[in-house]
Amino acid sequence: MSRLVDWATKEKNKLFMLLCLAVHVFYVIVFAFFQCWIPCGINLLSVSVYLWLSFFKRPITEGSIIIAYFEINIYSVSCSLFTGGEFGFLFFVVGTLSLIFYLVPSYRRFYWLFHIVGLFSSVFIVTLWWFRFTFYPEIYRKLQNYSFTFSILNMCFISLAIFITSYFFMRDMRKTRERLDYNVNHDLLTGLYNRRYVEEYIASHNINFAIGMLDIDDFKHINDMYGHHLGDVVLKTVSDAFVNHLEEGQLAVRWGGEEFILLFPDYTVPQAQDKINEICRIISSSAINEDGAKIYVTLTAGVCDGNSLNFEEAVRNADNLLYYGKRHGKNQVVAT
């Protein structure tokens, strides 16, 4: 069920097309039953349009939705000519006028045109109803006793279309907003939190912490020897190791380049040093195998304590300890 909902959210334009197709297939059957062959033929023409838009014109773009919008207006006006404007085809015009703004946001500069077309169609249909005019009286007489039924059906069809389309549009908007929120707070390559997130986290939490600044040893050499693609693999592998071995509430942050921060709320420096040593041993003990290359990675880290009021100072202290370790042999964890 979840997979179906995800598909419908992603393919909401196609879902709209299929709903329109289903309505026209229904009316082909209805008008054929009443032997009203002209409106039956109009619906067959509409069916062919939606079959083309849904299955032969790929992908279904906003331009396809605009074609459907004009088809709905033309269809509603045409059917109203046969039914004297009494059978609720006006609902299609009014309903799709609201839907068009959900479905074609890239065409905002043409919204005025959609308004004019919808307004013209609505006024025309109401005028037919007001003057009781029908282009084919014999068709009107065949269907007249079912006018209320047709109106209820058409109102239900467009209400269903509005509900379904609006639901999946809002769901898509929510998922887009979640993706944007994720991208704002995470490094896109590694999936770790980014600098912006940890700075906001510290600003909103009054905590004491131990902090580790870690750097991949000789990362430039890895990039030069194996290429940036394998360099990215190394970054992601190291990041995954951080995430897999940290406890709940502890943060792994890509600070920049090959530098990372591990934040341990309410940890002492010795506790954080032991934890980072454990993670570094795990990373260095296994080779990264990719594209025939076998890469062993080591890290150097600096660890100190801090609190929410002196976060920047704590980062500088950890960074200084890190580079002390770099100058004195690498592959070690240096703590205050």
C-alpha cells in the first residue's frame, strides 16, 4: 500500500490523466446506452486524447495538463450544448479551474488565460441553462429525466478528482519540504550532519560535551593516486563507520573536506578519547575494496571538552590537538 501511495505521489499528473480517462470511458458507455451517438463520439475523441497523453506522450509534463485543461473546457461546453446546461458539466469547468493551479506551477504567467477560459466556459454554460437552449433537442429529451442524476455524478467525479489530486499534491509538497530540510542540515555526499546543523544544535542546547576533531590521514594522496571517485568512497565509508558506532544523542558531522567532528554530550574527555580510539581502530583494521583498489585508512584526532557557551573555542582547541597529532606521527588520538 505504501508503495502504491508513493507511486501516486510521484505520478500525480498521470493519476489526474487516468481519472479523466475513466470519466470519459464511463460516459462513452452511458451515452451509448441511451443511443446518444454524438456525445458518445465526443467522449470517444476525449478517450483517445487521454490515452495519448497517458501512455504515448512521455513524460506527462505540465504542458500535458494544460492540454487536458482545455479539453475539459471544450468537452463541458460541447456536452452542455446537447443538454441545455442542466446536467452538471459546469462542475468540471469550475473544479479544474482550481486544480490547474496545483498542477502547472511553472505556467504562472498564463494563469490569467486559464481564468479567462474557465470564466468564458462557465458563463456560456450558465447562459445555455438560463435560456433553456439546446443544440439537439432530441438528445435533451432522451436524457431530461436523468438531469439530476447526471449532476450528482459530475459533482462526485470532480470532487473526487479535487480530493485525490490535492491530497497527493500536498503529500508531494511535504516530501519536498522534508528533502529540503534534510539537505539544509546534512552533507549530501556522506549523509552526516553539516556545520550549520551542529552550530544550531549547540545554540539551542545548554550542554557540556566532549568534542573530537578527526582528519583522514594522507587523504590528498588517496585522491591523487586513486582519483576523486574513490576519495568519495573513502569519505562515505568513514562516515558510515561513525554513524554505526556512535550511540543515541551523539553527533557525527562533516566539518569540511576530510575533517569531521564527533560530539559527545555529557561525556568526559577520557570517555570520548576511548570511543574515538575504538572507532579509528575499526576503520583502520579493514581495507576499503573498490574498483580493484585496496585502501587502508587511518585517522588522526584531537579531543577536548567544552560547553554551549564556548563551542567555537572548543573546536579550535580540538583542531590544534589534531594538528599536533599530525605533526607527531598521525594515526593517533590526542586529548587534553
